[in-house]
Amino acid sequence: MSAINKVFVALLVLGLAAPLFKNIVYPVFLMNVLCFALFASAFNLLLGFTGLLSFGHAAFFGFAAYVTGHACKEWGLTPELGILAGTAVAAVLGFVIGSLAIRRAGIYLAMITLAMAQLVFFVCLQAKFTGGEDGIQGIPRGRFLGLVDLTDNVSLYYFVFGVFVLGFAVIYRAIHSPFGQILKSIRENEPRAISLGYDAEKFKLVAFVLSAALSGMAGSTKSLVNQLASLADVHWHTSGEVVLMTLLGGMGTVFGPIVGALTVKGLEHYLAEQGSWVTIVTGAIFVVCVLAFRRGIVGELAAVFRKSTAK
Amino acid sequence: MTEIFGISPQALLSQLLIGLVNGSFYAMLSLGLAVIFGLLNIINFAHGALYMMGAFGAWMGFTYLGLSYWLCLLLVPLAVGAFGIVIERTMLQWLYKLDHLYGLLLTFGLALIIEGLYRQAYGVSGQPYSTPELLRGATDIGFMMLPNYRAWVVVASVAVCALTWYVIERTKLGAYLRAATENPKLVQAFGVNVPFMVTLTYGFGVALAGFAGVLASPIIQINPLMGSNLIIIVFAVVVIGGMGSIMGAIVTGLALGVVEGLTRVFYPELSSTVVFIIMAIVLLVRPAGLFGREK
């Protein structure tokens, strides 16, 4: 069994067994970590594997949360349909913002996505269905397929874990397909990819939409977990947070975003009482990562591992 | 009183003036961003935080040291500039050989740190700062009452922008700067100390943000979040104008402020988003920006 498969099996077992330790780790915290791990993995598809830095991914995450919240609360949709609705809307939003953003590259793309996400933020602030400053509260968790009651934290945990595995499988499949290879070639050398006959714009857009849709899926799931969709989810702080998770965990690595999400969320959990120190520590991690630690936790570990096997 | 589209000229003119004042801040900040980007190839995400530091600097100078507004207008930009130079020497200079995105990420982290520290110290409620005596009140200019301080903001920022433009486009120092933007290696080979110039440029761009902060202090609520809310709009302004020209940054900033002011009169619901909508349209029609050059 290869190393990566061992990690997979270990993670799967750990994920399935986690509710047994609910006295040690709070299930809602774990579910939030899973949602953010999916969010960061989806973001990593764009930053790590296509080389596009979006600074506006909160728009997809947060807006999908509103859509799911509204669909489940006002229309009485079942949770899986609610998540599907959120994901679909995020994909459409990703198509609109993506087609604008990929008209420019590099830093401009980051600024454009940030600005477009701010537009989405103001729309959410002013629109009727989002509840403005209050957000959508008391979103029902509902019954999965109309059968399984999800109000219980353990059954909801397995539901969320299922969503995560599904989303993660899609990302893993995309990265290790010919499509993923072309994305990497665009990241490394776009003119050459174009000269080989690949329509780089189209591939970038597809990657953007895929990433946006999966980010939306994560946001939708999170709105069911916390029974809340709020402005915090569409705020640029969330966009920055997902960048940090990916950077800290290791961009362009398969497991990096999961490690990053766990670390950042854990940190926030323990610093939550300390007021603004969360922001300060987050900023400091950014600075340290960029200056000294650009491969991230998983990237550094992989490098050490490779060195030891090469000997 | 006659009305234009059901709106009194008074309301229209006062919103136009507010737009022009906001535009002045957009212009100064996007100018600083453009100057820094030109030489350092870094988008300074911390620009908003440094602008906030400028405003707080004026407030702290008055509250703790009793310094007058005019003294702060001179000293605070220097202090913020010096702070910028420290950042450039200790952190940014290691990133020039890397992908430009790292500069954005590093300065984003810095912005979070600065914002967090101020929030920890002063909370999120605004601090008031009184207008200097010389500029209180309003002047009747026939068709409207012109608040003196707002007029001063527009005049001061246009003067600073014009001066910057003159130095960069018309002096020998500016010629070095433009040459180093095009080809730093060659300029260095001619015996110009390019790394030193880069440091000073960052310090200057940042000082401009500090200056804007001091100018803003009497007309806004000084709070730690004021910078980050503004910087995103300024990014959109930069995308609309394109980073190609100094003049472009100034003109786009002022113009978008005015457009925003007019939107507030005719369609208030859109006033917070109009800049982003314009950005989307510009990207569709002219992706390089109004004054930008396609690479």
C-alpha cells in the first residue's frame, strides 16, 4: 500500500470513529472543521493546482449558506436538496465572477475577486431574504432523504462527513485526471499550455466554477450545522481565512487544506475568548508562512519524508 | 427653488462635494498603491491599515501629546512612512524574487495584525477628532454653503497628488524612478542605489496613506476598521484605472468618488456597490483598465 493510501485509510477511520470521543472533542466543532476543510480543499484546487489566487471565495461559501438556509427554512426542502440548491447557485455565481476575473491574471485577479465578493456582501446586507444584519437564524436541520432525523449531533456528524468525503473525492479525482494535469500545466507555464492547443481560459473557468460550487457545498453544509447563515460567512475575513488555511497546510498538496483547516479552526476555538487576539495571531501566522514557511505544514513534511526515503 | 429630476440643487451639490471628498481619498490611496506597485511589484494590502494608523496618529497626537492638527499633518505621515520603511527592510525585501502573490499575502497578514492590535487597544467604537479652528464653519459661495474643511480636503489632496505627479514625471529623481520601474538591473549598473530607492518609494507611498488618514480624521469616526472597508473600494478603483499611469490613478479616484456621490442622490440603494459594478463593466469592455496598457 502506498503512503498516500495509508493516509487515506487512517483519515477515514479517524473520521468515522470521531463521534466515539465526543467527550473530548465537541461534535459541532468537528463538523465545522470538516466544512472548512472542504472549503479549503476546494479553494486549493484553484490556488494550489491552477495557480489562481481568489480573494473572494467567501462569496460562494456565504451566499450558498443563505440559499440553503432560505430553502430549508422557508420552502421546507430536505437537507440534501437544500445543499444541492446552495451548490448550484454557488456554481452559477462562480461562473459569473469567474468569467470576469479570469480576464486578468495574478494580482489583478485577486483584487477583482475581492471586489466582486464585496459586491455580494453588500447584496446580502441589503436583500430581503438574507435577513440583513440578523442573518437567517434557526435553520431546521431536517430529515436526510425525509427519513433520518439530523437534529441529533451524531447522525448529523455522519451526514456532514459523507458530504465532505463526496466533495473531497470529486477534488481528488479532478486533480488526478488529465483535466488536472492540464490545470497544472497552465499553472506552470500558461503560454506553453496554450501553444500546445489547450484553451487555457476555458480550463481556468471550469476550475473556477468547480471550486466555487464545492465551496458553496461547504457553506451550505455549515449553515445546517450551525443552523445559521450570517454576514460573517460572506465577509472578506472568511476569504482571508480560507487563504490562510491553504497556505498554512500547504498549497498544492492533497491533505494540506485539511491540516490547515483543523489548525486554524482549533486556534480560533481556543482564542475565541481573547477578543482581537484571533485576528492578530492569524495575521502573524500569515507573515511567518510567507517569510519562512511557504510550503506549509504538509509540504514541509512531504519534503522531509522524500529526503529520508531518497537516502 | 428649481429642481433637477425632483432633487434640489442644494442636495445635489452637497452630495457632489462629499463625492469629491471621498474621491480625494480614493485618489491619494490608489496613487500610493500605484507608485508602490510600479517599483516593488507588490500590492500593498496593508495600505488601508496604514491609512487608519494615520487617522489614529492624529488623534493620539492630540490626546496624549496635545499636538495641533497642523503639526500632525506633517509629523504623522513621516511616522507612518518610517514604519513602512521598517516593514520594507525587515520583511518585504525578501519577497521581490518570488511570485507577486506572496507580497499580497504578507501585507494582508500585516493588515490583520495592525487592525487587531488597534482593536484590542481602542475597541471598535469611533474616536472623535475636532476640526482645526481655522477651517471650521462654512463659506457662502453664492449658490451653496461650502464647508471649509471639506473644501480643504479636496484642495490639499489634489495639491499632494499634483506634486507627486510632478516629481515622478518631470524631475530627475522621478526619471530614475521610472527607469528603475522599467529595468532595475540596468539602472543599478549606472550607479544608482536601486534598493535604497525601493525602500524610500515604499516609505513615500505609505506616508501618502498616513497623510490621507490625518486629513480624514476630523470628518470620519476614527476606528480600527475604517481602513479595510476603504481599501477594497480602492482596489476596485485601481482595477478600473489600470496601474499604468500616475495621472490615471488620480483621475479615476476623483471621478469614481463623484460617481458614487451622484448615485447616492439618484439611486441610494446602489451607492455602496456602484464602484464594483463599474469595475465589472470596465473588465468586460477594456480588461486592462481605462489607463492601463495591455501586456
